[in-house]
Amino acid sequence: MGMTDVEVEQHDKLNSIIETLNQDDTGNIVLIGDIMLDCYIHGYANNLNSRAPVPVLRETHREEDVGAAAHVARGLQSMGYNGKLFGAVGDDKAGSKVIDYLENEKVETSGIAIVEGRITTVKTRMLASRESLIQGEQLLLRWDVEEDEPIPDNALEAIYDQAISNLNDADCVILSDYGQGVVNDAGVERIAKHARDRNIPIIADPKLTGLHRTHNVDWIIFQSRGFELMKRRIGESDDSVAAKSLLESYGWKHLVVLAGGNGVTIYSNSENSVHVACTLPQLRQVIGLIDAAVVAIAVSIANGFSVADTALLTNAACECILSAEATDSFSLSKDMLIHRVGEIAWNLQVSKR
């Protein structure tokens, strides 16, 4: 049995996306957001503690990586795009590591403010499996170290001044809000005005408490849990009705919902919604899912992709993360994404033979 007309069209779109990704074209993307250091401690959890019902982690190794907006910047760099990152770190060891890791991967760091006396946010994840198991590592605990004091106003003003000065050749603006204070009301109002004056699309990955800053943003990204919370907040049970209500209320152009094993759906204010099903037989983890989706959408905007093609690319990017077996795969790369898009196209063709 051959492919249907719809499947042939999707197959051709996937191959066209691969051709575009294989080109050497690059773009400039202004990225404003919170920056942190991620630490992963791996080990075995074979026993429970004798004094409390908690697992005992026997460490085998640990890794460090940049996180939050810095993670997005690294993903953009690996895709061949110049992610101009603007944020803040402290003048501590963790902040120095973030700068070093980014510079080692040729990510521009001149837009990162180093704030004297500030603690750089560090998120440590402890992951383990039983020693008798070959795979199946699970998250046991996340341990956060972060600053309680807000970022000084002069530092925030300087961050947004630099970001605005880099808008002239930007393909899009990304607001990466992890609740650490860089994405604030005054700054977003400034950058949004300058971006709209230049017809530069804005992508936002907002906290639910920061939705008031996202009015008239072009692309909004939610994981399915956040979308469910928003549905309850507005009293709607139907996905499409809720999405339409949110698009109208906030003036968003596109709402992207990442649903893991249920794929990716893009709701638009002037186009039909597009859903792309997840093709993975097994999901392994979700760390870095939103960051990968943000990178895919930014690349789609830079290449002028349609909403349908953006959904295909975003789903493929999410599948790269959902199928990752180790922390070194939690960040999207160009080779990884091209390979995944090719696999989806090939599997679509093979399944219909």
C-alpha cells in the first residue's frame, strides 16, 4: 500500500526541510533571558536509606552544562546561527564556568553582564538507576542554588540597551523566561517596541506568572501541562476553543503546545491549526525540550518556513530530546536534527510499502 496524498506531501516537505538545513545560510537571533549552570550527577540507587524512606545515590560520574537561555544560545550556535545572548551571571565560579563553556563553543558572550556579588543560578539534577539494569535512569532529585535579590536596575538597563542595539540584522527575538529576573516588564516593553518597529518576530517561552508581558507576541510556547493549567484558568476544556480564546485575549499569532508523546500542535490566529504526531516508540526524558523547540522555531522563522513546516521541524527537534539517552544529547545540534527529520521521512515511506 502506497502513501496517501497527505503522506506524500508530508514526505516531500520533510525532504525539503533537510535540503534547507543542509545549506550554509546563517542568521542572527537576539536572545534575552536567564542564564544558569546545569549539573548532572549520575549513579546507582540500589538501596533505601535505613533512617528515612529515600534512595541512596552512589555517584559514578557527573557532568556540567550551560542552562536556560545559554542552552538555547548553544543550540542556535550548533545549528549554524549566531545567537546574540543577553543576560546576567554572578562573579562566582559557576558564572565563570558558564562564560568559559559558551566561549569554548564560540557563542558570543559580550552581552552577558557579570554582576558583582551575585550568585549564579545552579540547578543540579541527580539521576540514577538500579545497578542491575542496563538502562532506565530516572531523576531522583533537583537541587537549586539561586539568588534571592533582584538583578540591579542598571545591569538590566544595560542588558536591554545592548540587545536593542543588535536588532538591525536580527531574524527574530527570543525571550527565555526562567523566573530569574532578566525578563522583566520594563525590559520586555522596550525590546518588543523596537522589534515591532522593525517587523521582527518575537518568540516567548513564558512563565505562567509572566503572561502579562507576552501581549501581541508572535510565537508562544507551552508544554502540555502549562496549556492544561491555562485551560483550567479560563474555564475551557476543549483544546481548540481554549487556544482560540488565548490567542484572542493576548493577541498572540501562534501558540505552540509541546505534548511529548502526543506530538506538537500549533494553533494560529489566522490559519488552521497544525498537529504533528510523535513517531517515537519510547520516550526517555524531557530535559531541554522547550529549549530545542525554541531553536527549531527560530530556525524556521529565519528560513521563512510555513506554519506546517515549522510544526514538522519543531516535532523533529522535540523527538531528538525525547529519545536522548545521555545528558550530552539534551542540546539540539544541526546534525542531530537533520538525521531525525530524515528518519521520520524514511519511516513514513517504509511503513507504507
